[in-house]
Amino acid sequence: MYDDDGPARVVYAYAADPEASVPDGGFVEEVRAELLRAAVADPLAELLRQAGDWAAAEGQRFTGLLDAGHRDGRPDGHEEVLVRRAVLGCAPLSLISGAWLQWLSAPGSFEVPVVLRILALYAADVGAGHPHASRGSAFLELLRRLRLAEHAVPAARLTGDRRIPETAFRLPGLLLAMSRRPDDFRGELLGADLCLRTVGLLPALRLVKKARPTETDWDAVDPSMPRESDAERPDTKCSALVAELVAEGGDRADSAVRRGFAWTLGALREWSEALHVELVAAGDPAFDMAELMRQRSREGSVYHHQFQLEGKPLARWLAECRTDAGPLLDALARSKLVKPGRASASSLVRGLVGERGPMFRVFSPEDLNVIRRWIDSLPTEPPEGKLGASEVVMAVAPDGSTGVAAALRAGHRNPGRAPSSVREAYHLLMRRTDTPELRSWAKRYVTGWLARSRHGMDERTMPLPASWSREGLRPWLQERHDRHGAEFEQNAEVPLPPRHAVVDNTVQTAPLTLIDGSWLQGFTDYEQASSEIGHSLFETYWDELGNGEPRLNHPLIYRDVLKEMGVDLPPTDSPEFARWHGFRDESFELPVYWLCVGRFPRTFLPEVLGLNLAMELSGVGGTYRRARLALKAYGFSTRFVDIHNTIDNVATGHSAWAADAVDTLMAALPETPGPGGRAETWQRVRTGYRSLNPPSGVGARLAARRGRLAGRRG
């Protein structure tokens, strides 16, 4: 029944990669064709009603299976089978609950109010500021409690769990893939999100909640429920977001939202129907047994050529089992290996799988329970004809995963072109999506910048210790903060820069400051945002953008200061901004590095952590205080530097979080030399720290060029 390498699995695994580059062209066309399978004639209010009514009725249908099992006196283990299959069937969607919103913020939209509110909705889904606090983490806890989490971390590994049907990957796989093209599918993604929050706890999980009410935090699993008791309901917040998007985008945005909602509801119905059929069929222990035999048939058919079962090698029985397990079950039931109705006396689950048996450890304890349950269900007097296991067939509705998977494999139709300058690169990198040429250029830019940062690095030029110690960076952080404060006091009598210099510095820093936090954009990815290392990096990113509040948004606050200075810049994501005559070319070099390195949260993790530490510590205690004096002296608002001097503090702020993230990475590494070891990784962290302010001499520039060339060859 389950495809070992089905297209929905391919799409899910591909799109789960935080550095995935999802192509345009064929992929976008295939997704749009799939979305158009859903009728969108109904207004949104009617779709909301349909989703709510369906969820309520479908939930009752699933819980009815549990009630029927109790009422009909089903054999021991029936409830466990229902729970296990329901949880596994919901896993691909529930493990990434909310992930489709992960890329809807981008450097070019850091100041857009609706984007900030989307980010606020998403921040609640990932449990901003806490490790393993996402909705998916709550579902993972359920998997662990039920001992079903062998393939659950990272989520992409779930595609290797053959207990999960292909149908379960279709909806979440497509949503994940669409999330990697946010500019193409923003309306559809919000429509899908609204649908899923309207449905709330998946119908099959209502069965599980009824059977296992204390196994996890069910409100965290339910996307319609707030994470805090006094918070607004997420479905209400999403409805308001959709209304705002439609008000801005008109009929086109309305159609996109309704299309995403209608398609998601249709996909939910198809998937839920298939899962319900599976759970009904699983009431027969022969169904579970047949599935187990199908799952094990491929590897099992390689062996057992000598063992004869009714005159045919067991290897051949197993090979045929891949398409129809019924004949093998019938033959086993008639064999001496099985005592119908008495598993405890059957050699199939006794001597053969014992410590001295030829099949020791071939079956897991869960597998053995399936086999025992099947044997105990067999009638002691064999019926005439077959036992019927092969007659269980599950209908699978057609879907567009095949075309989408083929488009992902085919890649980009057009490689695009590399930027001709840092100004053009700045503009192109405002969006999350890329082309092969832009992606290659970005990686080469990073490798060149890091090569420049390594040039001439020694104890004189690098404040970080030569090696990382087990006591961590907090003591070093406090010492650096003390030094910043002392330097500020020592320079108290140094004259402030003239007004024109303050204005010029503020203007030239705008390309950097208006994308504040962009080096951390890769940590908005769902699993990164709630990981041990990434949770504080996401919260830093979230803080830089104002926690969903425009009045706290750092780029917007900075623009207010610029306006006080008489400078009204074009929108950051516009070509006019990158071409603005008031900027010097070199003012784009560091911002472009931020934009490039932020796209590779895995590839350059140590360097990003070092850069983050340098950035968050750079102004605390000294630089921000001196900048405040200068701004105040000339009558400009000091709010931007004031807010950074507080939230970046070394005790509980961004600087402390940055140090802790580095320590978390380093503490998990081995002392062994070479790539991946603690010493090598620490040098990468130090390089990242220095990359905030790399040397600019001729030798450093040559090192950067060599690094870019090496990146091209790589």
C-alpha cells in the first residue's frame, strides 16, 4: 500500500531543508495546477463554515471508532492500534504545524505591518524564546511517549518511516514547498493557514486525545488554541491578517486566499478519508499483519531461499508479498509455525525470534505484538478458502505530487545571472527566493568575506580567546562589557563629531540597519527556530523586527531618525534604494555579507554564531552610549540606540543569548582534531566574530579574492 519512494515523500524531504532552493517555472506551474483542483466559487465566509462543520463531524466519526471498539468488545490492543495509526498518520503535518509561514518575512519586507503580524502569528507557533516549545515539539512529545519517534527528528527523516502512508505527506509536503516560494504563494499560504486553524485539532487526533488525554499538551498541538491563556486565539488573528491582506491586494489577494483555503480543505478531506479507511481496516488484525509483511518483504526476500513453505521458498513468498500479502498470511496460518488462537504456543513468535533463533531481532517488540495479535485472532478451526487479508484495499485519490516532485528534480529552467555589483546584489537579496547564479554568487561572496576575515588573525586582532573553555563565554562577555564601559569613560572628554558627520554616518549605515537581523533570517526556519541553538537566534530576529509591533520595529525607528535629519529614503526593497546617490558603494559591502550568510544557516553555522556575538556585543556599554550623546546634542531622537543598549545587555539580553548559543554549539562537539572537532569549529566561530569588521588592507582584499575563486571551484 505504501510507496517506498513516492513523490509526496520526495517533496516533503526536499522542502524540509532550511537551505532548499525551490525552482521557479515548472514548479510554480505544477503547484498552481494542483491548487486549481479545488473549486473557489464560494466566498471565504462560506468556506469557513464548511471547514468548521466538517471538522466537527469528522472528529465525531473518528472518536466513534474508539467508542465502537469499546462497545463491540474488540480484542486487547485494538485501542492501541487505533492510537498508533492515527498518530503516525498525522505526524507529517503535526510535526511541522505552522511551518508554512516560515519564510513570509524577508529583509525587503521588514517594515511591512502585515508581515510583522504574520511573524507574530508564527512566533507563537514556534514558541519564540524557548527551545523545543513549538507546536511540532508538543506533537513530538506525543510520539516519544507512544514510542513512535524513531524517525521523527529531523522532520525530513519521517519520510523513511514506512508505517506512514504516502497520503499523509501530500498536504504538508506541498505547503512546505510553497513556503520556499513566498512571493508566489503568500495569499495561498495564508488561506491554508486559516483553514488549518479553523479546523483546529485534526479529527484523527481527537480520537487520540480522548484515548490519551495526558500524553502531551493538547492545546499546544491544536493550531487554533493560543499559547498563553490571555492571548488572542490564533484563528482570530489569522482571520484579521487575511482581511488586511485582502484589503491591500483586492480581488487578486482574495482569490489567492480562497484558493489556498479551498485546496487545503479538499486535501484534508481526502487525507482524512484515507486515514479513516485505514483505521477501520486495522480493526482486523490481519490488516496490520499484512502491512508488516509488505514493509519487510523487500529485505526479507533476499534471504530465506532454503526455507520451504508449502513447497515454495519463503524468499519467493516474500517477494510476491510486496504487492499482495494475503497468500503468505494464508500459508503461514496453515503452517506449523502458527497455532491459531494461541500466539504463546506458536514458534513464529517463540523459538524463531529467540536469542538462538534464526530471526533474532528481525522484528521489533512492536512488530511482535502485531504478529501475536494476528495469531490470537485466527480461528482455531480453519475456515474454507482464504482468510481475506489480501482483500483489504485502500483507495488513493489522485494528486499533483508527481508533477511537483518532477519539477523539483528538474530544477530551475533558467540559471539567472550573477549580480554585477554589490548594489544590485543588495536589491536581489531582499527576497528569500533565488536563482542558481545568485545562490552561487552569494556563497562565493561569503567564502571570500570569511577568507578576508581570517587574514592576519592573531591574538592582537582577535578579542575572543584562542580556545573555548568549558566555563563558557559568560565570564569573557562580562569582561568585554567592563572594558567597553571603561573605554567610554576614558573617552568622555573627546569632542563629539560634528553634526554633518553624525548625519553622514547615520545615512551610510542605513543599508545595514534597515535590514537589522538579516544575518539570522535562516533561523526563522521551523526546526531551527525552536532548536537548542536556534531558539535564541530566532528571538533576537523577532526582537529586531519589533515583536510584531511597528512602533518597536528597529528599521522603522531608524527611518524616523533619518527623517529628523531630512533624509527620506526609498523603500528598502526597491531598486531606487540600492541606486540612491547618497550612499557610497562600500556602504553595501557588509550588508550584502549579512544577506548572503543568512541564507546558509547550516553551512555557515559557526560563522553566523560568531558574527551574531560580535554584532550584539558591539555597541553595548560604550558605542551606543557615545552615539546617544551625539544624537542628543544635535536634537535627534536617541530611541534607536537606547533600545539597543537595553535589549543587547550582557545579563539577559541579546549579547547573553549570543554567547549562550555559541556555548551550546561548542559543548556538544568532540575534542578530536580536524573538521567538526571543537578546535576547528572554534576557529570558525572566531572568524565569524571578526567578519563584522574584517581587515581592509591589500593583503586582506587579495585573500578575499582567493576565497571567492576557491568557492567558484568548489
